[in-house]
Amino acid sequence: MAKKKTTTETKEFQAEVKKLLDIVIHSLYTERDIFVRELVSNAADALEKFRHQSLLEEEVFDSHVPLEITIDVDDKNHTLTIIDTGIGMTREELEANLGTIAHSGSNTFLAELAEAAKKDISLIGQFGVGFYSAFMAGQKVRVLSRSYIPDAEGYEWSSDGSGSYTLTPEKGLRRGTKIIVELKDDAHEFADEAKIKQIITQYSNFVPFPIKVKGETVNTVQALWKRNKNEIKEEEYTEFYKFIGNAFDDPRFRLHFTADAPLAINALLFVPQENIERLGFGRMKSGVNLYCQKVLIEQHSENILPEWLRFLKGVVDSEDLPLNISRQALQDSALVAKLKQVLTKRFLKFLEEQAKEDAEKYNQFFADFGIYLKEGATMDYAYRDEIAKLLRFESSKSEPGKLISLTEYVERMAEGQKEVYYINGPSRAAAESGPYVEAFRKKDIEIIYTLEPIDDFVMNHLGEFDGKKLMSADRADLDLSAIKSEEKPEDKEKGASLEPEVVKSLTTWIKDALAGRVKEVIVSKRLVDSPAIIVNPDGYMTSTMERVMQAARLEKGEPFQETGSKNLEINTDHPLIKQLSLLRGTDEDFAKNVIEQIFDNAQIQAGLMVDPRKMVERNYKILERATKS
């Protein structure tokens, strides 16, 4: 022992290392578990380096030793030991890698790192920096290492992280590195076997070398995304999906792709069978994990896919992305944006391919997950055109329950038609029975049924498709006169029309009678069977959008309020309007009750809310009058 003491050297850490240790231990890492991942990752790097070097050199030390990582825990002595059979380190490498920072401009590096730590942001790590995270949990760390070089000697590096370290020759070491962490009093949990297995499963499950804890290999699942997809069986994909997505069902769709430019990417993405948000389980979090060379960087990453693709599960692995010092965030925002763009465009292209390959299967997907694409259309302008091609709706030319694309609609547009028409309703039956589709039915013009409240917002955000403007059928400026089509015969005779001067007088009287509830009263060019409809002169605001806004106001506890900014279109060929013209001259008070009821009925047909108390009271007055006649 006396001889060993004389050969032990005590050295001071480089000044930058002291600063680095202070930052790492006290500021940088937000979760202590990370240090286990860092040490395992370094061990995997050492194994990979040895595997590469052994192919280049004729003779290496301990060539027969298997490439693996072994982890031992001692809950009595409170130690954690991580052993690899990798490339190992010489005395000089131990000093260079663990005693100094091999970084050009290290003072600037540390200043930026300290500032980043305050903001919970981090910078690119250098070799050995992840190792220092061991001092988060360790009161003392010992590193015993022997290089793969045949005549190299083994050494022990030891430090308590306070400012110095020792280097001591060590006999009898095998090739590789052993790190012994003597745990702090508040970190004894890392000497628990179950805790270590949980960390390995979460962060290092796909490391390409066996990781053994107490002799048991923990990382048993293969990194399928790195394998050639032609070599992978269907059941392997399914099992991997269940593992990575914590799922019990089979995936609905699977996208496995590799890209070399503009970034090196390996991705394996799955679409689940069920949309759990629709089942009432709350808003989903991203289900895609980000890896770099099979080491987990960010679980449930919110950076690599837009939020509206949060239903996806899977893995993205990119070797090109720079990592921060703690591997918990990504440093280059431009690269992250590029990764997100590549992944998003590739997945949308994949959906388009699926829609062409099996339209029925895609339509089933859209029925369950289309709400996410619609969300994307309203919030992500960059992918508007790609998303528009993927949208599906029912229409007047499709069977109930059958969906069509905007492309199909455009392909069969009538001669002279320049707009894509749509109308919103709570159901197909409600949309078809409403007054807004009468002119379309008469002229045999196809109209899309948008049956969810978000659909009007989607159409307004899209604005156009394939050069054709998207127009709601309840807009005030709707004009179908230029469209050439076979008009369907009317079921009944119109009878004599009102004279122009009578119509002018009637519209003026109605506007006065409604006393600010309407902006204008206009003779309709679109109505066939209904006496009146409500339209909004604001080209952007449809009845559906106003209905959603009304509901939002009520939810906030704000009182019901009519805006008075809508137009009333009347059908002067309708018997009720003709009778109203006569009634206002013989019983004006009753005529006012009738027009107010017509107006409220039109609002209800538009899906807008009305004051039920006033309406019920008025109804009784009208019924009372009707029973007297």
C-alpha cells in the first residue's frame, strides 16, 4: 500500500472545470435521473469507439471480452457502479477528459452556459461534460479505466468534486471503464435496483449494447427505426407500437422513413386506432419521442411536430441535431424548425398517399382524427394547402355518411361556377331542410355540408382551394345567376308577384317594425320555399361563427345580446309574405307580431339563439288570433 501512495498524484481541476462543476451540480440539470443516462450514454460511446477501432487494428487488449454495460447497485454501502467494456482511457486521456474542458474559448463557453442555466436553457455539450453530472448525486466519484491498447496501464481517477482529483495506477483492470458513484445522503434511491431499471427503460432502452442490472439485461426492445423496413415483420412493428405508445390496440397507420437531406432522420410514426380525446380522456400530449443515436433526448417532445399532430406516437432519431449540455433541450432553433417542417410535410404526404391507396380506410381515419387536421388548417398557415387536400365532407351529391374531398367537388363543378359552396348545420338533415340550400337544390348545384362548428373557421382560414373561392351559402353576397345548370321544376305555381312599389313599401315597413334588429331588408334571389332567411352582410362572419361566439359569451356569463347587424332576406313570392303585405294595412299590431315571429324563425333556422320568453309570449298571441278567425 505504501508503494501505491507514492505513485498517487493529486491535481487541481482546471479553473473552468471548477466553474463547470458548480453549474452542473447546482443549476443545470432539472432532474437527477439524467446523470444515469449520461453515464450510460458515455459507456455506449466507448463501446462504439472500441468496435470501430477493433476493425482498424490488428491487436487490441481483451479482444474476447463481450461488448456490454453492467450496472451494480449496493444499497448497504450506497454506491452505484457502471461498467463498460469499451475503448477505455489511458492516464493522459483520464486527465484530459475529466480534468480539463477541451473547448476553444472555454471562458466564453462557461459564461454562456451559466447564463443559460439561469434560464433553464443549455448549450452544446463537449466530451466528458455529461460525466460531471455524476456529482449531482455522488459525494465522491471513482473512475477505473484501462485502454484497449495492449501495453497500456490501468488507472484510477478519483474526486469529491470540490476542486481536485487524484490519479493512481491500478493493477488487474480489464479493458474498459468502471465508474463508482458513492451516493450523497439524499441520493440513496440510486442504489435501488428497481429505480435504476426504470431509468434505463425510460432513457436508454434502445442503446445498441446489452445493459445488465444485477445480471439481467434491461434493454430488450430493438430500435426498429434504425433497421431496414424490408427486414421487419408486421408483428414486430405492432409490438414496438404497443411498447413505445403504451398502447393495447394495433396501429391504424404506420410511417417508417429515412432521410439523408436536409437532415439525417430515422422516423417511425404510428396513428392509433382510437382518438382518446373524443372518448373524453382530455387533451393528449405529444406521443413522439426524440432520440439521438438511440439515446432518448426528449420524451413526448413538443418541439419536433406541431401540436395539431399530437395524436401521433413513435420515435424520431436525428444524428444532425446538436444537443444541449443536459440533453434536455435542443440548441439550434433553426434546425429544430427544419426537422419539424420535414416531418410534418412527410406525414401529410403519407396521408395523401393513404387516401389514394384506400379511400374508405382513409375516410374512416378522417372521421376519427380529422378534427386535428382541421385544427392545423386554422392555426398553421405553412401547411394550409397540404391539409386542404386531406379534408373530407359530406355533400348534396354524396350518400349520407359518405365523405368527399374538395378535389372531387371541384372536378364536378357546374359550368360557370367559380366558387366552392358550403353550409354548416348540426346534422345533414338539418342542413338539407334549411332555407339556405333551396336555390342550390333548384339549380342542381352541389353544396358541401360542414357539420362541425370548427368547419366554418377552417373554410374561412383556407379562403380558397385550387383557385376557387370557398363561400358559405348564408353569405349576403351569394349570387348563383352565372352558373349554368338544369333547373328543377317547381312543385307549385308562384301566383301573382307583388308590384315593385308594394315591395319597396313592404321592405321599409319591415325594417321599421323590427326596430334595429336588422340592418337591411332585402328581396331574396335565392329562396324558393321559405318566407325569409337571415344573412350576415359581413363576408367573413357566417351564422355558424356567430353561433359559436354567442355560445362563448354565454359560457363566460355574459347576457344574450342581438347585434342588429344582420340582413333579412324575404321571399316576396311566398304566400306568408304576400299576406303580410295585406295585413299591415288592416291590423298593423298583429302584422308586427307576425314579422317578428318570421324573423325569430329565420334566426332559429340559422342556428342563432333567440330570447325564448318573448318568442313564447308572441306565439300565444298569434295562436289566440288564429283561433278567433
